Amino acid sequence: MFIPRLLIAALTTASIVTTVNAACEDIPRKLRADGAWLFQDGKTWRPVQDELNDFIGKRSKRIFFTYVVKDKTADGPRRGVLVVKSGYDLAYSQSDGDTRDVKLLRPSQRNVYKCESDIKRIFEGRVNAEVYDRYHDYGFTTRGRETQVALLDRFHIKYATRITGKCMASNEASTDIYFRGKQMSNRSQFSFDVKRVEEGQYSQLLSWLGITPAYAALPMADRRVEIRKYASDDDGVACVRFDLRVRPGRFIRINDLERRGLFREKEQKWTWKE
């Protein structure tokens, strides 16, 4: 059957528009607040902080999450990256999971600007936990582990920002602003150390001088990090979807690298509790 090219183009355009507009159509408008973190319960979406713990109970479940971006300003639609970190904190829970490595995940996603990293393929890998922590907490390249460091470099991406044609590296180590000793950066937001997320990397002076502080392993197991890009529509709305197998004792933390005013927004955290 012959289909005119103009009709094909019209159908293609319509499907693209539908996809963009449908990004959050299943989320009730009352829940579409900027920074809202929701989980799916059948056809219902519920807030993670107030209700996920009771929903999980003492069972293991695959949970589908949505993070809402709603930010319409004169500067244009917000674009950025959501960092999803999870694992088991052995100080508060028991797990016989992997304590040596950190799992790295990044789905294939379309680019907005040419300056972005080409991430047409799914990235999945594992990196030594010490190498990961030194890279994000201190800014150090662990000697003798150059291959592992190169893997982290490949995991991180350049992503589109709100400013037209401008991109930012997810592992950018330069600080946002110096304020009361805080030196937060994109790179520090990938840390599993809550203090490093809140205050930034350890002094860069040590790194410049080549002084390597003693490494104290974090008491964690089955650590996992995922990068999810997003680009809000013309109304400033986007819904970032991800899913995780959630078991008793697990924690989940999310960081939106571009949700900020003068300072970055705080990391959102959820931990299973009995």
C-alpha cells in the first residue's frame, strides 16, 4: 500500500509530540511538584518518603519510581542528570552482598546538544569500591588502578544544561561556590559518604600536593549507581523513570545535579526500616 511521504512525516511528528506530552500524563497533577519522588502501586503513584516502607514490608519487590521535574522559568526548560545510588549500609542492616565493587549503570539516551556525550549504547560495569570513593570523595586517581579510573571516566557524561548549547560534565570537580567550608560539585554528588555530598570533596589542596590520606572503606554492600539524563518539555515538566529491586535493609538516594538556586538542593534519601 502506498502512503504519501507527507502523511508519513505527519504521523511521525504526531508520535513524537505524543511521546513528549505523555511523559507525565499518568502522574496526578497534584503530585507533579518539582523534586517529587514517587513510586508506583498498581495504577496509583504514592510518595516515597511517607509510604514506601509500609508498602515493602519485609518482602523483596521490584519498584518503579518517578522523579518529577517542574521548572518553568524565563531561562528556559531545565535539563540535567538524576543520580540514583543504592545499596546496604552495614552499620544499620545485614547483607552478605558484594563489598568490593560498585556497579555502574547508564541507559542509552538521546542527545539535546552536540556537546553532549554520545550515549547511544547502554553502559554497564563494575569498579573497585576504593577507586570509586577516592575518585568522588577526594578527586584522586588511584595509582596502579588506571584502567579502573578510565572506566569511571567513560561512565560519566557531558549533558545539556538549561543554557542553550552549553554542556556540563557529570564528574565536574570544580566547586559551585565556597560557603562556610562547603565545596560541593557534580563529582561530590556521586559520593556514598553523606558528608561529602553535603560539604563537597575533601580539600583539593591535598590532591594538588599529591598527598593521599588513608582510605577508610565505607561499611556498605551491593552499591549501585545509575545516571539518568532528562530534558523538560516547553512547560518545564519531565518525569525521570527508573526501577530497583528493593529488599529489607536497602537504601536509595537521589541527586538532581541541576536542581539548584544559589545552592544545590539536598540529596533525597530513603532507607528501609523495620
